[in-house]
Amino acid sequence: MIRVAESKDIPQINRLREQVNSIHVQGRPDIFKPGFCKELQDHAAWYLQSEYNDILVDDRNGEITGTVMIDYINKPESPYGLARSFCHIAEICVDEKWRRKGVAHALMESVRAEAKKRGFTRIELDVWAFNDALAFYEAEGFTVYRRYMECDL
């Protein structure tokens, strides 16, 4: 069952977020710090307090098997761009033992429903090139519209 997270869920949410953080550390140890410090842990609690953010969880009889952290963004017009509103997936995490069992898809469907309910017509996310979830995002209908590139010196 997908539901909005509650403060009592924070320890389980952070357990999943720590798994994903480890993937990032392995993929880019030159960028990401190992471990899961207090500031990272506190970030999830901050999301629960914000009117511009949500955390949804996949709850299977009290076990949080997946979570998604969402930003609801309304950007005003600027000299560089037009005003735009969109739902941004900041983090999506599925427990290692629940991967490839439909949890991430169920979370995405719930994000779509919530975004539509709030009047958004677009969902965005960003993903690191090393992340195996890229194929999942493409299967969910996401396409590339911007790329970051680098050149080591």
C-alpha cells in the first residue's frame, strides 16, 4: 500500500536512503561521501514538515519496502526562462530485497496521481549515469532533455 509517510517511518526511510547513498558512493567515490551522516538523516524529517514536499512509502504490513521524496516546484519567469511548474522526484529508494517486484512502479504511479491531483502536468528527475535505475526510468516514460558532461584535467 502506498501512503504518505509519517514521522514514525523516518528510521525505515533512512535505512533505504542509506542503501541508495551507498550506490552513489560506489558509483562516484570522487563526489559522494561514505556513511550516512546526521544531516542526511535529518533531511527526510525536513521533507515531512514542508508544504512543498512529500514522502510517499510502500508499506507492506508495517515494513517500508520503498520510498520516494517529492518536490513540488513553481518557478517564476526569469530573464532566462518562462515560468514553469513541475513535480520533481528528488529520491526514490527500494529495499534491496524488494527490487524488481513492482515497488518502484507502484511508487511512480502514486507520484503521477499526486502530481495530477495538484495540477502538475510534468514530472522530472535526475539520475547519475552509473545508476542501473536508468532503464527503469526510461520504461516509466522518462526521456532525456538535458545532459551534464564533464572533462577531467
